[in-house]
Amino acid sequence: MTQAFSRIEAAKSTASLRVSDAFKNEAGAFDLPSILVGVVVVGILTAGVLASIFGVIPFAQDKGAQQDLGSITTAEGVYKAQTNGYTNLAGLQAPAPAGSGKAGNLVSASVTGKVDVESSAVGTFSAATKSGSGKVFYITDQNTNPTQIDPTNAPAMSALSTDAQAAVNAVK
């Protein structure tokens, strides 16, 4: 039994000797090329993470602006259903239907503060908003899918209705 015990002790001392030798011996130390490779690998991984984060932020801002316009479309649809048709809804400050007991504002101030809504005729509306990334989106009563537009593009702007042009110009 003492012989087995002495073998275990010998193996332990050999293992600890090897570890301690690694720190004392040049062959076990880190050299400059190893450190540089490690720094490059960490840099590449960091760049990949940062690129994906900064790619997601503008995408999320654009989607948020499009959702604000979706709120306007929903509010317009609700008001149309309540009143059997649109009225002139500049800024969505519409009167409540008679006897309904409902408030006149159809969309919360947090949305209407970011979105410009224009309406010059009964049954029509146009709304525009600018996302945090700087892109301008608009909708109309004819096209309720948020569409991106460049306000500096004269031909694209001239193709819009007067209400849509006014809404886009108000948010650019």
C-alpha cells in the first residue's frame, strides 16, 4: 500500500513540476505573435457584434415610424366606422360622434406629436413621419402601406397629392 501511495505522490510531484516548469521555461510562455493573433481575433469578433448592433438600430427606428403611421390608419378606420364616413381630419382633432360619449382625439398625443396628418377634402387624408434614422415615410387614404420618400426628390414629391406634399414637408 505504501508503494501505491508513493507512486501517486510521485505522479503529483511530476505534474506540479511540469506546470511550474512551463512558467519558468521560454517554450511555455506567450510570445508576441500569439498575443497579436489573440488581439486580432477579439477585434474581429467585436467588429462583427458592433456591426450587427448598429445595423439593427436604424431598422428598428424605421419600423417604429411605420408603426406610428399604422396607428393613424387604424384611427382613421375607427373614425370612419363610427361616423359612416370621414370628415375633414386635420391633425386627427375630430369631434366625437353625437351621443357617443367618446373623446375627439383618435390617436394619443405621443403619436400625433411625431406624425403630421393633412386632410383637405372629406374622405381623404395623408400622413407623414420621420424616423430616428432620418428616413421619411408617408401614407394616404389610397395607399395605407408606409412608403419611404426622399423629400429632396422633386419628381417624387410632385407625384404626391397636395395633402401628402404638405405632410412630408412638415416632417422633413
